[in-house]
Amino acid sequence: MIRICIVILFFLSTWPASVLAQNDKVPNLWVGIQANAIPTFKVNSTENTSARSQGIILSISDFKKSGFGINFQLFRGFDSAVDFLYGAGIFYAVINNDSFRLKSGINISRFAVNDYRREGDVVGGKIEDQFSDTFKPYLEIEWPFAKSISLILQGGYRLMRSDITTIEEILERYPDGNPYRVHATDNQRWYSSGWEFGLGLHIKIY
């Protein structure tokens, strides 16, 4: 599923880029920092309240020619069970004027998890996903308060998809007792991770 979404995201992102190229217009490159407050956060069986994350965002857009843009993100935080999050997104300026921009978008990302269940040596044990997929639709307000600097306020809701392996039967073991051959079933689990509210600063590089 994540591969299909990435392919769709790629084709959607190339459309505004091609339009800009045909008009001999180089799109703007923005770099930003953002901090998120997360009232409730969940990945696999790990849950946390009052979580936070911080990261950098690289975005490409030109709102004078096209309302579309693309971004790339790298974030840390969320929970001690998470190493980092990485991904990409596409957004569209629903309202675009000199005072502010209202943008709607979706980010398709992946969590790198360092602390997850690895119960591969018992019947009924669970092996959780080390790389959980996440989808975050969001609304964002951007206030340009200088020629090349904008303040960002964002609110979004994160959905998660994790692959969970369940040990159904242990067929063979090594002499030390560790499983050698097992029968297991895999299933995908969709669940809600929760709301996220972000505050950031974007600087135009060119």
C-alpha cells in the first residue's frame, strides 16, 4: 500500500513541476524547522501522552504559477521507542494572497522504531513492525512576515499501518532452545496515532 501511495505522490508532484518548467519558471525552494505537540501518540503497542517532535522540512513550490507544492521531512522525537520519521508530501494552497496562505496537504512517511515487541520464541508471541507506515492529512496556515520568512501553524491527524507477525507454532528448535523453524501468520493493522499541532518557521532559499 505504501508503495502505491508513493507512486501516486510522485506523479502528482511532477505535474506542477512540469507546468513550471514549461513556463520557464524556476520554483522556490524553502527550508523550515518545525516543532509539534502531540496530545496522544501511538506506534505498535507503544502509547504516550504529551509527546513532542522536532524536525526539518524542505519544500518546493511557486504559488504565483501553481497552487501545488511538494515537501520532504525528517523528524525526531515522538517517543523513546522511535529513532526518526522520514517521508514526503504534497500540498495545495486553497487560499493564496499577500496576507496569508491556507494549505491542505498529506504527508506519507515511515517511522523507524527501535523498541518493539520481538516475541519470536513462544507460541502466540508477537513480532511488531520496525518500520511502520504513516499517513497525515493536515491543514496549514502560512503568514509571510518578511520577504523570505514565513510563520507556519499546522494541525493534522496521523493514521498508522503496521505489519504484525504472530507465532502460531514452533516446529523446530536449536539445541540452546531458540526457534529454528516456526509457523507464523502476518496481518496488517490500521489504527489512529492521534492529532498533531505544529509551529514552524520557513525560510526561502531562492
